Amino acid sequence: MSISLRGVRSLNVLQNVSSFTKDGVYNLRREFSLKSIPIAFEAVSSSLNAGCHQVPCRNFYKHKVEVEKRIKWERPVKVPCILPQKSGELSGLPEIDYDKPPPLYEKSKEYQTASEHVKRIVSLKFQPSSVRKQAMKDSMIQKVKRHVLDTKSVECKIAKWTAIIRNMQVHYANYPYDKVGRADVKEIIDLRKKRMKLLRTLDYKRFEWLLETLDLIFKPAPSSHERVERKKSMRWLAEQYCEAVVQKKLDEYKEKLNSQKREFLERKLSTMTSIIEEEKSFGVEPSFTSEEIKEVEATLKMIIEEEARKSDKNAEEVEVY
């Protein structure tokens, strides 16, 4: 019997595979031909699969759907650092009277003696935006400066930076793709935050007064950065959900026991009185004192009054609606 090279290679493969089972080796020695090789290989593979442990297919999709019905998680939207929600602004720019002149013309004698038409033309209503911004900045500095010539104190600097930040926030709302302005306002916010942190360390009362005057909230940088991850958040939400379920079950059980209090106390009182009467008939000292019976009666009376009060309250609510 001649064997080709292909048959020899198939024989080697079958010998390696069928070495785990005796039936495969016996069948291989009994009949050896190219036609019987696929049949023997199929028999060996089936015998191997029958002997090994098969892992069942787990359907994770059903579990995922059941979890998402009860626990919902959405990735929080990232808020830019220059928006009022992050910078700490509680209000916008101060309102100014546009009929007034710019700060440079207020004490001018020529302006005071000028006609109404000239005053109207010179007013802030017809001035460029830079002059209006300067007027808003001066009005904010005027609230916090220590004396008339004060321009270098920490309070004045923070007020000036606050006016610039609020102006830039209005500008960013109109032009959201201004990258240079975005970077500038971020630097000013960080600088103001640094000075406010220093002021809080040195003089906390002045720091609180400044926040109240400028209508701000101080939001320092977090001590540690924690990534927003779905897996961690789902675990936290799952713990919260489990605690809520446990608390709900406990509340329901407590309510059920409270509803049975009246019936239990009535049965307890009748049982105690019957035991005392029976013990007296046999001439035995009673197991319960009169104080214990009075205590049970007082508790029962209090529960009855509370139930009556609740029923009256429910009746009033029904009449209102």
C-alpha cells in the first residue's frame, strides 16, 4: 500500500490529535486510507468535544437593557472655563445712564456751560464702545476703592478684572470662535482667582465684603482631578439605586408595622387583662402591674387620636380639591 506525502502529513496530525483518546488510535491502526482520514478526524474531534467542558453563551445584552431601564447615566457636558458658571459671575455688567457724559467730561466747565444739544452729542449714547466699557469699569471700581485716588489696591484690581471678564463674556457670546479673546479672558480669570485666594488668606472679612459687593462666587481649583468615567459612575449610581431600594423596602415594612400597631395593642391589652384575671382566680400574684397596663392604654389612646387626626386632614383635603 503506497502512501503519498499528503497522507503522511495527515497521519502525523491525526496521531497528535488522537493521542488523547484510545478509540481514535485504534480506528487509525485498523483502517488507514485517504478516504477514511476525514471520517477518523471527525470522530476524534467529536470525542474530544464530548469530553471537554463547554462554556455556555452568556447574553450580556439582556442584562445591559435591564440595567439601563433602572439606572440612566449621561456624560456631563463640559462647560468652558470662561463662562459665568465656571468663572463665578452672578450678574452681568452694571447698568449705566447713557445720557450722562464720559468720566473725563463730568467736571469740565465747558461741558457744564454747553447747550443741551452739545451735551446730548457728547453723552455716552453717541460714544464708541471703548468709552462705554471704561465707564462701566469706573463704576465698578468706584464701589470698592478705599479713597478718591485709589487705583492700585487689590480691591480695585479685582474690580477692574471683573469688568474686563464680563465684557469679554458678552463678546464671546457674540463671537464664539475668537480664540485670542478666549485665551486672554482665561488668563485674566486665573490672575483674579490667584489674587482672591491671597486676599482670602490675608483678610477674610474684606474678601467676603468684596464678593458681596461685586456679586461673585469664589471657585478655587480642585485639589485633585478625577476623570469622568462611565464604569465608575455606573457603580456609584448602582450603589445609590440599591440603597434607595433598601430604604423603600424598609419604609414599606415600617408603614406596614405601624398600621398593625392598633390591632396589636388591643390584643395585647385584652391578653394582659385576661391573664391577670386568671391569675387572681388561682390566687397567684399578677405578672403585670397596673403601671404597665396604663402605659399600654396610653399608647393605644395616642395611636387612636393620631389616626383620627389623619382622617380629618384627608377629609379636608378632599373637600378643597
